[in-house]
Amino acid sequence: MRIAIVGMGVAGAYLASQLHENHEVVCFERLSEKDFDAVCAWGTSKFGISEFAADCNLDFDDYVIQDGKTMYLDTPAGILKIPLIGLCTFDKKNFVKDMMGKCAVNYGTNIGLDFPKEEYDLVIDSTASRRLLPHLDEQLFIPCIQYLVKYDKVPFDDFYIKPLADLSGYFWYFPLGEHYGHVGAGDSRKNHVKACDDFMVKYPGKIQKTVGRPIRITPPSRCQPFKEGNVIGVGEAIGTVYPMLGEGIIPSLQCARILVKHLEDFPKYRAAVLDEFKIYDSIYNFVTSKIAGKFNPILGLPKLISLYRHMKKNQSRYGMEVRASDLLSLVKL
Ligand SMILES: Cc1cc2nc3c(=O)[nH]c(=O)nc-3n(C[C@H](O)[C@H](O)[C@H](O)COP(=O)(O)OP(=O)(O)OC[C@H]3O[C@@H](n4cnc5c(N)ncnc54)[C@H](O)[C@@H]3O)c2cc1C
């Protein structure tokens, strides 16, 4: 097939690596090659991502910047120390570039609705928050901002997270070795810039770069259709982001792998995506009811239990020890 891949983030780059040998693949990326970046805090679970690196003949360990040991979760009741199981920061920009390998990429090409889709058998929409697929009215985007900060002495030696009131978002400090960290926040109530700036006043450092974009946290079941004509969506463009954490790297890779498997059978792709990410529906309901101040701990208990069970069963995939007490402290926010 002649395939266009639009958006060379983690899902687009993975697809390019998996499809270029058997298809004619043409890749497009909005950013110029010089400015190409992976706008993200660069946190992931090495146990969750390694298999996708291996699919692309890469060794994930080559990209690890800092192996996490403890996550400091700052709650009104105090700082909880969550033991980590593989959560790390990694050089996502070079990882994505290496996944593309030798595939030629048309950088600096912002694909719009005038794109000549008819020249391709398939157009893959891996644009994350933008989407070439039909516009969706009911989408929840969390606005985010992030600084890359250089410190003489870093404020935390490990991961630090501070959830905001009612779980409307959270602030993060992700460690990037001895002198650097990603300082960022996302907040549906738009206090994200203030949260970062307050942190910078408390822990001054030199801001090297500022990035930002909204994260789509609406789950796949509410991001349909995944296909229109010969355009098919993948990754965050169809909602593969864990709603409570804004974690989208591994889910977008999972989604891309499902697309490789069912490339020529859309109904199977759609069904497999909905099945893989069905737990996101309850998590999304939990998060939106918390934000709206309507969460009822008694009525919501079964959903919380299924969320806990899912994360506990997959704790190395999530990169941390999953404890009921930590989850309960979030419910109380
Ligand atoms: C500030 C921030 C921090 C985050 N931190 C984490 C984290 O630590 N861990 C984690 O797991 N997730 C994190 N996420 C979420 C995660 O980055 C995304 O969910 C994930 O990268 C989605 O993968 P994707 O391939 O679908 O899209 P992306 O990786 O976002 O790639 C989309 C690509 O498409 C390109 N593009 C967009 N529109 C067009 C167009 N019209 N034409 C051509 N190209 C286009 C973009 O430039 C980009 O390169 C974070 C997100 C943000 C915004």
C-alpha cells in the first residue's frame, strides 16, 4: 500500500519503522528537523516500553536518563513515598528519531484539510491533539506547560508530583540527571502556569526551554470515529492517554501496534482499540466527576476497586508499586 503517516511523534515513528519494509511509506511532520522535539516530560516505565523498542531493533536502556527509585507524592496529608518499579526518564527525542530509522520524513510540513488524501491508499493520523479526522465537540483537553530547567543543585533527586485540588490536574518535577529537570503542570482549571511559576520561585533554576500543548484525556470510546474515508487515527489523536496521569507514550505505542496487526481490517482495529482501552472509560468518569465536585465515594467504589485492580495487576507496566492507600489519598483531594 502507499501510506502517508502524518505526525512523527511516538506512534507515527513506531508505525514508520514497522510498515516501511512492506509498504511505500511517506512521513510528514509539522516541526522542522532543526526544531523537532518530543514535547513531553519524558517519563515512562522501562518494563512497559522495552518491548516496543525491541520491535524497532532498539535497546531501550540506551535512552534512559534517570532510573527512578521513589516518587514523592505531595498530598495535603503529607508527602507519600511511592516505591518505583522501572519508572524512568529517557531521551524521548532521540528515541523517536531512532525509531524512524532511515525512513525519509518531510519535516516542516503542517498537514491540513487540503492534504491530497486520494494520492494514498491509507492516511494515518498520528497528530495527537490536532486530528485530521472529523472534529469532535465533546473533548476534554488539559492545558499543559513545561520548563526544562538547569540547576546547580537539583531540588529533588527523584520524581515529585503534586496533585492539584479536586484532581483538576497536577504539577510534576521529573529528574533528568545531576543538573536538569522537567518542571511542568497541567490543569483543567488553568492554574498550570501559576503552579510552575510558584515552584520556580521556591526552587530557582535557569529555564532553558518552555513548551506546552493541551493533552487529550477523552478516552477512545468518546473519540470516534477512528476512521473517515481512507484516514485512520492512532495514538492520542483517538484518545489513548491514561486520563488520571496524562500518560500517553506507552498507550500510543500499544495503539500503533494494534494498527500494525489489523492494518487491513478496520473493524478489528476499532474493536481491539476499544477493548484494550476500556478501563480508561471508568478512569475518565472518575476524573471528570472529581473535577466537577460530584464524585460520590460510595457509588464510585466499584469503579475505584476496578481501577486499583487494573493498576495493581500491571504495576511494572505503570512503573510503580500500586497501593490502595495512595489511591485513597487521591480520592480525598
Ligand atoms: C507537557 C506534556 C508532558 C507529557 N509527559 C508525559 C510523560 O512524561 N509520559 C507519558 O507517557 N506521556 C506524557 N505526555 C503525553 C504524551 O506525550 C502523548 O500522549 C504521546 O506522545 C502521544 O503520542 P502520539 O504519537 O499520539 O503523539 P505525539 O507524540 O504528540 O506526536 C504528534 C506529532 O504530530 C505532529 N503534528 C501535529 N499536527 C500535525 C500536522 N497537522 N501535520 C504534521 N505533523 C503534525 C507533532 O508535531 C508531533 O510531532 C505528556 C504530554 C505533554 C503535553
